[in-house]
Amino acid sequence: MDAFTAGLLQRIKAAETDLTLARETGDDFLAEVEQGELDDLHRLAAEHGVEIHASTV
């Protein structure tokens, strides 16, 4: 796995974790921000052929 792929997958995992925390604490604004970040990261992964296996969210 190259550095780009590893970094992207790490950022996706962090965004998923942050989104879960935002939802659990009832922070709707932060949840929207994190969902947007996650959507952008998934789009970027798809554009570069990076497979995302298991999502925690």
C-alpha cells in the first residue's frame, strides 16, 4: 500500500470516528461537517481506485 492510500484510509477512519462521536453527543453541526468530509474522502477514494472495505458508520 502506498503512502497516498494509507493516508486516505487513515483520514476516512478518523472522519468516521469523529462523525460517530458527533452523533453520540448530539452535535448536529459537527455531524454535518464530518459527513461532508467523509463524503469528499469517499469521492476521492473512488476517483483514485482506492477500495474502502468496512465502514464503521
